[in-house]
Amino acid sequence: MNNTEIIEKIRQFMIEEFEVEEEKITPDANLKDTLGLDSLDYIDLVVVIESNFKFKVKPEDFVGIKTYEDFCNYVISRVNSKELV
């Protein structure tokens, strides 16, 4: 799966699973403030990530993730590192 496919998959589940308005999804959109994700959404987000991208997420992984771009970069790096193993 290439980076563009990963980003598109993330965009799709943000719209479908979390009911985020498509026009709000921009690289600098804050996950909490702009996209409206709350602590329960983060739990659901972990489940969606693990089922869609087949890697385990640790809570500490989310410490530095603030924006949509941060989140996409995290998923891309994890998918790419998993494919190398």
C-alpha cells in the first residue's frame, strides 16, 4: 500500500466512521478542535487503525499526534516499517 492509498483510506474512515465533514480534513486540522474527536473517538480510532492497517497501536504513540497530518504520518511510518519486517 503506497502513501497516497493510506491517506485516502484514512480520509474515508474519518468521514464514514467519525462523521467528519470532508472540507474540514486538511493537513493542519487539529484532531480534537477542528475534527471534533473526543477521548472515546480516540479509542475507536485505535480499533479502526488496527483493523485496517494490521498493526498494534500503543497509547504513548498518540502523545505527539495533534493534527491530521501528524496522524497520517504516524500511520504511514508504521505501515512502512511493518512492511520492511
